[in-house]
Amino acid sequence: MILKDDYHRTVNYRPELEPEFYSDASSYWVTLYNLNYNISIEEISAGGQKQLFENKVNESQLSMLTKKKILQLYGQLSENMCFSRADVMRIIGITSSSAGELIKK
């Protein structure tokens, strides 16, 4: 079952594409707009990967602070970029051991 919140978390969701619900005594209608209409494949691909990553982090069982740090790192580092513990220490401002733990997570 798709929930309204799931629709809001999709990659190309915009408020003007909010699902519409209507019912009368005998019928029930739901209008779900095509979220990919008039969007290029490149935009979907780039935005989709970022949104997918952010969704996975936010849905994880990690603490809010850890999620915040991971998303901060993701924002600072480009896709597929190699990074070291020293980079994590510099970007987040944490100790070497904390950086190692964050990388594990």
C-alpha cells in the first residue's frame, strides 16, 4: 500500500503534484500525477541517486546526530570520490577514532 508520505519522499515530488482524493456516495477517485513528466533523464538520474541515499540514511536506525554527520559528508564529497579518515575529521571536525566509527557506519 502506497502512503501519501511515500509519495512525498519520491525523487521528483513537488507540492503542485500533490495527490488529489475525491469520493461520493458510490465512488472513490485518487489522482496521482506523473512525477517524471517534463523532466530530463539526466535530472532524474542525478537527483534520484542523491534522494535515494538521503532516504536510506533517514530511514536507517542510526542516531539523528550520526545521520546528520553522514549527510554533511555526502554534501561535501562528490559522487564516487575516494576519501580518508583525515577528510572525515576535517569536514566534520571530529577525532580520528570517531571518524573511523563514522566510516564503519
